[in-house]
Amino acid sequence: MGLKVLLINPGSKREQSFEEYALMKLLLKLLIAGLLLMATGFAQELKRDARPQEPVAESQVSTEQTIATGVRHRPAPMVQPKALPRLNPSLGEIARKARAAHAEATKAKLVVAEDAPPQSE
């Protein structure tokens, strides 16, 4: 079977043949494969070896840093936090009173009413 060539007229509906569909599918696959190959081609290369580095022997030099500015700073004074004053009454007592007041409060009552209004005789 050969490839059908259909003329496109404005106002007429064009039907795709199986060959055209297969060709478009093949072209799409080739486009995706080309993009993947291009992406790997432009990928960055490693600038150094991918092998892990060998551990470096510890040096005898101290790693402690010293900053010499010419002015000797005195150590900061130790500041002790001030305790908050005791609450009178305590928080526990306040919470107990609130729970007791909530338990003693009047609750809504369940009222069952009939849907139909009472009929007068």
C-alpha cells in the first residue's frame, strides 16, 4: 500500500490514513531520541576524578583560630535569669475552678417536638 496524499480543501474534513499516523509516530519518536542524545552531548563533564579522595594525615598544626586585634576583651558577665513571681492562686487551681464551672453550667435540653402542629377540634 502506498502513502495516500490528500488535498486539503478549506471546508472539507481530512482523514488520516494509517501510514500517515505511523509516520507521525515515528517522527515523534525520532525527535525525542534526538533530544535525549543532544542533552547528553551538552551535559557537563567532571573536572576532576570521580574516585574518592584518600584520607589526609592529621597535621601537627593546631586548628584553633586566634584573632589578634590588639585589644584584650574581658569575658562577658554571667547574667542569671530572674524567676517569675508566684501566681496567687496557682495555675492548677485556676484550671480546676474553670473545669468545675464548665461542668456545673446549664446545658441545652433535648426537646422532641412533633412535625405536625396540634389539630384543634
